[in-house]
Amino acid sequence: MTSTLELFQSIQNSAVGTYIAHQSIWLGAIAQMFHIAGLISLLSGVLLVSLRLLGLGLRGQALTQLARSASPLIWGGAALLLSSGLIIFIPSAALYAPNPAAWAKAVLLITALLVHLTLYRKVTSTDTPNPLFARFTAVLSISLWFGVGLAGRAIGFV
């Protein structure tokens, strides 16, 4: 049975990992910029809808329409995060295996995606959701997505 560290080392030492690692240092910097842009985009969309769910803004906007309008921000940001995250992760994968912040980020990311695809989608499917359910979902969603960002930032310091 292969350990996580061995698996991550094989990812890092793969042809893709070595190719990315031997490219210009600018590739890593560009990937970092796109990663941050993706996070900003995703958080912007989530915040717009979550603040509406909390009754703190955009009250004149129908919730379903706002959620539809914010969807490209959220999913476009998620696509940027995923693609740039792979470019950042693959050439140094073995460094992430022992890092608790990396594992916290992974758990928070999976949880945030599950909440977004279930609770968040359900609460934004109607213009008049249950207020308690709407607030709970908004706070949970904001907390998880910001947690992903904070855990990601902590990776370099842990």
C-alpha cells in the first residue's frame, strides 16, 4: 500500500511535475496571480448572494436572479482556482503531504463545494427561502469559503 507522501512524491516526480518545475519562475508567479484572481471572483459571487440571504443588501433584487447572475463569478473563479491550483500543487506536491494547513484547505474546500452544491443551491432556488435556513446557509458558506482562503494562505507558514 502506498503512503500519501509516496503518492505525492510520484505526482511531483511525474513528467507533468518535472515539466512545470523546470519552466520559468514566472509560471509559478502567474499561477499564483490567477489563483488569487479566482479566489476573489468566487468570493465576490458568494458574498453578493450571501449578503442578500442575510438581508444586508440587494433586497430589491430577486434572489433567484441574483444567484443566476453571480453563478459565472463563482464557477469561473472555481475554474481558475482549480487550474492554477494544480499548476501550483503538482511540481511541489511532496511539500503538501506533511502540511496540516494543506489538509485543512482540502477538507474546507470539499465541504464548501458540498454545501454550495446542496444547501446553497436549494436556498437560492426560490425567491422566498426560509429565513433561518437562508441565514444559516449564508453564514456557513461565507465561513467555509473564507476558511479555504485562510488555510491556503497558511500553507506557506506552517
